Amino acid sequence: MNRAVWFNVSPEGAKAIGTLHHFATQGTGLPSLLTHLVFLRVSQINGCAHCIDIHTRDLLAEGMSVEKVVLVPVWHEAVYLFSETERAALAWAEEVTRVSETHASDAAYAAALAVFGEKDLVDLTLTIATMNAINRMGVSFRMKPRAKA
């Protein structure tokens, strides 16, 4: 079944999400590589093929090795590849994306706060929330990845 091209049907909605995306990528002060790493992990959890494709390409373009990118879903088993900041961001991204299960626990919050500080943690959480919103649109309306066979 063909689904609506949501950003054509609701240009104002697309503009609102675009504003969030712009803030997440340009307005937080978080490193671009970290932002795209979080975008990728959130998209993997949510199963958004379109966004997984995009953010994998973004990470490779920014110089992350293929070996590291392919291990993002199992970063807990390859912690030596990820910096303390990356590990903290990935852990918080998983906690927030799975909020219905985790309820953003005090322990996870304290661990993330210890690495990021209050302002960066709020910005990181806004970044995570942005990708969760985009993933919900991408999955719901079956946005296609750019990948070719």
C-alpha cells in the first residue's frame, strides 16, 4: 500500500519538525559526529530504514570507520571503540527512546549528567526526542532509504 508523503500533505508540520532537526544539528553545540551517532542509534531502535541509511552515510562521511559504524547496535560489547562521551550519549539515547520501559531512571540520568552537565544533557535529550519524532513519521509513512540493490 502506498502511504502519504507526509511532508507534502502537511508542509507546516514538516516545517516544525525541520526546525527541531535544525536545532539538533546546528543549535546545540554538541559535536556533529555525536549527534549523528545518536540519530543512528535511535533510528536503529525504532527500525527506521530511511534514517538508518541517512545517518550511517553521515557518520561515514564524517570519518567514522565502517568497523565502528556496524558495531553501533552492540556498542555495549565493543565499548573500547567508543569514547566515554559516546558511551554516555548512546546509553542515554537508549534510555530515552525506550522511556515507556525505562522511565528515564535516576541512575541513568545521573550517569549521563556526570558526563554532559545540565545544558548539554538537555540539548542531547532534545536531539534524541527530535530523532524519535522523525522516526515515527518515517516508519508510519514508510519513507524509503536511498540504498540501492
